[in-house]
Amino acid sequence: MSVLIKNIEKLVQVRNEVDLKWVAGTSMAELPFINNAFLLLEDDKIAAFGKMEDCVAEKDNRLIDAKGKMVLPAWCDSHSHLVFAGNRATEFVDKIKGLTYEQIAAKGGGILNSAKKLNETSKEELLQQALYRCNEIMETGTGAIEIKSGYGLTVESEIKMLRIIQKLKVLTPLTIKATFLGAHAIPASYKKNKQAYVELIIKEMLPQVAEEKLAEFVDVFCEVNYFTVAEMEQILEAAATYSLKPKVHVNQFNSIGAIKAAVKYNALSVDHLEVLTDEDLTALQNSTTMPVALPSCSFFINIPFAPARKIIDAGLPLALASDYNPGSTPSGNMQLVLSLAAIKQKLTPNEAINAATINGAYAMGLHHNLGSICIGKKANLIITKPLETIAEIPYWFGNNIVEQLILNGKLI
């Protein structure tokens, strides 16, 4: 089926290079667009685009008139924990009263609290909750999302989470990538023998994940009181034998050498980066690893924001993601992520959009298919409400600028 979108006020993120991996450094400030444009879709792909004066014939096309509106790629959210049970609103009150993330975890809250809830929740109920959240994020423009396990922390529950993620791939129009995060926290029963849990991940969880083809990526929460650099390396080395590429949590509270180790293992991305040293930046230079910032996490638990300006000014690329989860970021709204990146991390609107589209696509291994307006790429598109400038996209924080969403060439 053909769809013709005509009279587009601005067609944003127009690229001619289908193999463009990312934009980095000063190039992040460049966001190509066409004024008064058209866009032709054939089935689920972008077939043609250009100025309205060069518009293809309208015969036999389904028409969408986007007069006064902008069209841009749907958001590519490269870091989320969207499959979880219930919520952690009581911990939200604890935070208001002054308890830190670490103090809440020490008294049995945090990740272990979510793991307890997930183990007590049926797979049917988990699936329904996850489907609700998928619909929620599509409403604010997300077209592709990475979803991690990590709230199971047992062989059975980690596999249950990953199977649910596979079902979401079938039941929703979202492009979804799955990440195995068995090394999210140390279960209470392994507190005195952490190495035994690492062995459980390596010898029991990983083989089953690989056998059922339940994940594309592997993750480790490498942080003080969670998993050491040496333990992360053990897990990444084992995962490499199953061709699971690393996407790892690093530098949320401390810099402990995890970025250098992640780069050594060819990590696709390093995520969080709230604490970042010059040595960490050097380790990322000339690598193929994407730095990923999660500003809504910093906002919600009141910790420093990743030094996004410093990363970009060092000539590096940067992606933005939601970190949607019940404890530190109970929101999958990528529009809010862009607003926070602009307001708190001093990204320009152009930089923020690049970080949430083409660079986010790379951080999921999807840059060949998504993240830019390019002939042959998948038609995952946002049609905005009437807007005059690109700056309005992060400017209208708290408001939904999405009027229509097209995924796989179909209006959602």
C-alpha cells in the first residue's frame, strides 16, 4: 500500500546515507530538513521524499495532509526495563523523605523489591501490564525500544521476562530488541556467595537464553555494591560465546573502570554515565561504543545528570533513552527525555533529536533500518501537531506534540 504525506511544514532528519552509523561531536548540531515537503511510503518503507514542487503523482495513494506539521523519525529508545510488575510508589515517598537510592536498596527495596513482585506475578498479568506500557509509549512517539530482563534474578523468572519480551515483538507494531540482564542485582540468597550467582548466570541462564534465542544483547549493572569490573568481564566473556553483544550499565554512581572494560569487549553502548572521568572519555575515543544518557533517571532520583555537553564537545556521539522502570524512572516518555536533555544537559534541540533518533537506533543495532528519513529505511514516523520551529519539540515539555504515529508504514 502507498501512503503520500504532503504539504509537510518541515521534513526533519533527512539523510542520504543509509549506512550512516551515528552523528558525533559538532555534527550533532546539524539536523537536515526540507521545508514544504512530501514523503512517499510504499508498504513499510520510505520510497521517496523531496520538495512539494517535485511531488510524485497522487493517484492511487492514500493521502495525509500535514500542512503546518512536521514529520520526523519515531523515537528510538535504546534503554528500558518496560516489563515489570506493579510499581514502587512507596519508595517514591521514601525518596521524598530523604532516603537515597542506596539506602532504599539496603533495606530490601530497589531492584530486589521489583524482583519479589515479579516472581509473585503471573506471566499473563505481566504481559498485560507490558502491553499497556507499549501503547503508552507509542502515544508519545516511540517506534523502537530495547527492553531488558533483570527483575527475575532466578533462572525461571529471567526466562519468563525474556519470553514476554518476545511476545511483545509479535503483539505490538514496535520494533523491539531484547537484552538479558540477569546481572542486575545480587539476590538475597546469594549475598554471602556472589560468585555462585555469577556462575548461575554463566552456566544456567546464558545457555537457556541462547538456546531459545531470547535476547540480542547482554547487560551487567557494573557498580559498587552490585557487580565488579572483573565479574562483568566474566559474564561478557561467557556471553560472547553465544554472540550476545554487550550493552552495559556503568558509571551511575562511581567510575570504577567499567567503561574501559566495556570498550575492550566491543560493547554496543555504555549507559548512565552520570559520573564520568577524563580517563573514561579517553577510553571511548576511537571506539564503536555509543555513550547513552538517561536524563529522566537523574531527574527522578535527584542525582547528577550525565555530562552530555562534555561528551559531545569531546567529539563523541551521544544517544538519549528513557530508562523506563518502576524504581528510578517510571516514565517512558521520550519527549520528556528530550526536554530534560535540553534544559538540564544543555543539548540544543537539534542535538537532542539526533540523540533520540539516529544515535538511539545505532545503540540498538538498528541504524541501517531506522533513525532517519532515508529511502529504503522502515517507515517509522511521527507526524506532529502544528509547529513552527524544531525547537518546539523539546520546548513544550509535559505536552504531547505527536498527532499521528506511523509504524511499519501503517497509521497507528
